[in-house]
Amino acid sequence: MPDEPFVDYYQLLQVSASAEPETIQRVCRAMANWYHPDNPDTGDAARYARILRANEILCRRETRAAYDAAYQAHSAKPFQVFERKEFAPGMENEQNRRLGILCLLYSRRRVNPESAGLSILDLENQTGYPREHLHFTLWCLKEADLIRQVESTDFAISGSGVEHVEKNLPSNAILYELVKAMETGDSARSPVSRAVHNTV
């Protein structure tokens, strides 16, 4: 329904948007077992219902085609978190921008390990920053060995980058909320309300 917030079922299932229906069904079965409300340790009724809905939509050709059209339109929008003052141009916000880029690459690698890179155009679209403002950020991340260039132009997070995100993310409330929203399929392209406390 148009009034309902968009749910990113691919992020929820941590599968590529090009995943085969058989793969989606297998992942849904495993996750449904994990989050089934009767599971005393990991049960989560809301996430379980969302997983069942993902399976229903993504495993039928007609509903998946309609969903994928909406997914493409949704994916073309920048994450609004990058419009916050904590990410505005300027030296004082550079560390937030670096961790933000790492979070996007972290999520990409988890969901699509076979194609873990994002191009500079992808990063422009997801952050809303012009590439001229991304060059310094990407150079810093490369120099620190937190990202690498793969497939000649795409940027992908490195093993050191993964460790860096996992170590620093809990102390950055805005980006932590962004990554958690992406994990549950919530629209991470909507405003996030909390402030940054500590940065990278």
C-alpha cells in the first residue's frame, strides 16, 4: 500500500537483489526458524512476519517484478541520514562521513558478497554528496587500508574496515541506528532522530 513505509526485503534477508527464488526460499526457511515466535531465545514475531511476507513477495514472479520496480525507485534515493548537520561539508564532520561510507560498504558486503563493491556513482546516489566531496574521504579510507578498489573502479570494504566498523559503530548512535534499520529492512532512507556522540 502506498501509505506503508517501504521494506527492503533483500536487506532483511541479507541476499542480493538478483538472488534466485530457490535461494530466497532457503534463506527464508532458515531465518523463519531462527525468529519463529515459539523460539524462546531468538523469537521475534514482527521480524518473523516480515520474513514470511518477503518469501511471499519475492518467490512469485508477478509480485517480485512489481516489488523490484519499487525497490529500484527506492534505492535511487539517498539515505537522508547524510543530510544531517553531523555529515555536512567541513573538517569537523569528516570522521562521520568516513564511518558513514564504511557502513554502506559493510552492509553491501554482507548482503552481496559476490559483488561487494560500490562505484563512486553509487556512493554519490546513496549519500547525496557530489563525487568531488567524496574523493578525500575515499582517499583517507584507502590509505588506512579500510577499503580497497575492486573490479578496477568499485570500492569495497576490507577486513580491517569490517573490524573498524564493528569496533566504532556502537558509539555512533546515528550510524548504528542506520545499520540496524537496514538489517530489519526498515527504510534507512528516512530521517534518523538521534545525535552523534562519539565518532571514528
